[in-house]
Amino acid sequence: MADVNEIINGLMQELRRGTIILGVLSQLSEPQYGYSLVSVLEEKGISVDPGTLYPLLRRLEKQELLESQWDTHDTRPRKYYSLSPLGKEVFEQLCVEWKNLIGSLEGLIDQRGG
């Protein structure tokens, strides 16, 4: 018989995977480098593995949702990411879609008495 906690953990992982883009975009109105983004998201309750984040940042940059710039002033060069104008527009629309989705889901959950 399947363990309830094991099932819930797996399903929560799927839910997190689906929302990570929105979480990342929400934090890039100001430039952030990868590790700082991991830390900021962690502080706000969203755990993101660097092995997941860095490929996502590259993909979002390739889609022209992010812009990047290298900072070589510190001893360790860092690539800073921020929202592009297109990224800002996409983020705003995703927020609208997210709120609509939450409203629909809350309606479904409330409907069953949960």
C-alpha cells in the first residue's frame, strides 16, 4: 500500500515545478545572479535547486524573457539576470492567469466542502 506522505511529496514536487517560473520572474524586476535568486526564493518559502534554476534561467533568456549582464568587478564574475520588456509583459499576464486559476481552483475546492 502506498504511503500517503510519499504520494503527497511527489504531488507537491509536481505543483512546485509548475509554479517555479512565476516565482523566478517575480524576483527579477531588479537584477539578481543565480545564487542570490536561490537565496531570495528560499527566504520566501520557495525551494529551488541550483541544478533546476540555472537551466531555467538560460531557457528564459533564450526566450527573450530575461536579459543578462556579466559583472566582473568582484573577484568572482557573476551573471546578473533581469526581466526584459517582453518578460515584464509576460510576467504581468501570467499573474492574471495565475489569479484566474486560483479562483477557479478555490471554487472547485469550496464546492466539495473542503
